[in-house]
Amino acid sequence: MKLKSVFVYALLVAGACLAGCASNYAPPKADAIAKLMQPVEGKAVIYVFRNNPATAPKRIRVTLDGKTMGETSVQTYFRWEVSAGQHIIVSYSRRWSELVIDAEPGRIYYVWQDVGFFDPTSELKLVDRDTAEINLRSCYLLENQS
């Protein structure tokens, strides 16, 4: 089998696995648009991403202002457009993590959900755009639950 054929086959298998593993992925077009990381007039944008490929596969529930937005798994992210003001993000694992963002209109906030390998704990950390951009390339947009 030629190397190109093996590569194409591997991509097809990976895509099929991803499609079957998580029914809450956003459509590919929405993912591509979200990865442009554009501000929204009159709103703030918050990205929460989990990119640790070797972390425990456990799904971790994430809330925004007390509302469950869904669960992250390996290589996934959320994108939320929010009004100005204080917003509280909570990541629920064995040891949950909370992050408060004082959102300003026109700004974009990037939050890394750092998940431990053997012990599925999580920590939410604000990161810069360059760090987020590099890491979001390998992640898939999730649809919000609420």
C-alpha cells in the first residue's frame, strides 16, 4: 500500500471515529469560522479549549454563569459570545476549577482547560491569543448544550 493511501485511510478512520464519538460537535463550517477568532461588536467572546491529547478521556462538564454549556473531551473547545460584565466559568472534575472574567465588549478571552493525565482534575487558565491559536488548530468546536 502506498504511503499516500495509508495516510488517506488513516484520516478517514480518524474522521469516522470522531463523528461517532461525540454527537455534540458543531458543523465543520462553524468550526472553521470560530477558528478565525474574530471579535463581535458589542459583545465579548470567550473560548474554552482542552487540547491535551494525552489526558484522561473523561468528559468534563463546563458551566458559564451557572448554566451547563456541555462537556469537553480531548481536543475540543467552546466559543461563547457574552455581554459585558462579570462571567464565571467552572470546570467540574474531581477537583473543580473556577475562573472569573470581567468581559469587555470587543475583547476576546482564551481559557485553557488544563486536564491532568491519570487524575482527571482540571485547571482553567487565561492564555494569550498566540497560544490559543496554535492549540485550537487541533481542537473541534462543540455545540453549546444550553
